[in-house]
Amino acid sequence: MFNGNVSTFYFGADLDPDAFLQTVLENPQTYSGSPVQGTGVACPLNAFNATGAYLTDKIPGFQFNCTVMLAGGSDACPIDSFGHFK
């Protein structure tokens, strides 16, 4: 679930209603709005990108890096568009 996992560190607020991570990823048109402001989260992410950051941190040996993501580099995610590890 998004609330209590992604919301606490990566997004800074709970979704109402709570959503499965898969639901957030399958519906970018709904969850790619503006980041939550004023939540104290170091890297302002919308719910869709916050879910990606959370899942990236779950891959052994990888850690989400906001600076790399904001720079727009292709190395922001360890998985390419085909689902392969880089």
C-alpha cells in the first residue's frame, strides 16, 4: 500500500483513499500531479515518481538519488525501459 510506505518518506502525505503501489504505477494520469508542498520531504516527488523512488530503494545494491533524477540522467533508475538491469 502507498500509505505508510511511500507516503511517509518519499511523498510526505497519505493518499485519500489509500492505493496499492501497482495502482499508482498503472495510472500515471491520476498520480503524476504536482508534488506535495511543505511536507519536509527532501526531494519533491509526485505520487507516481515517489513510488518509483521507493521501489528503487528496495532493489539490493541500489539507492534512489534525487540529485541524479533532477539532473535528468538515464542512470536515475537501475532498470531500463525494457525491464532489464543496467
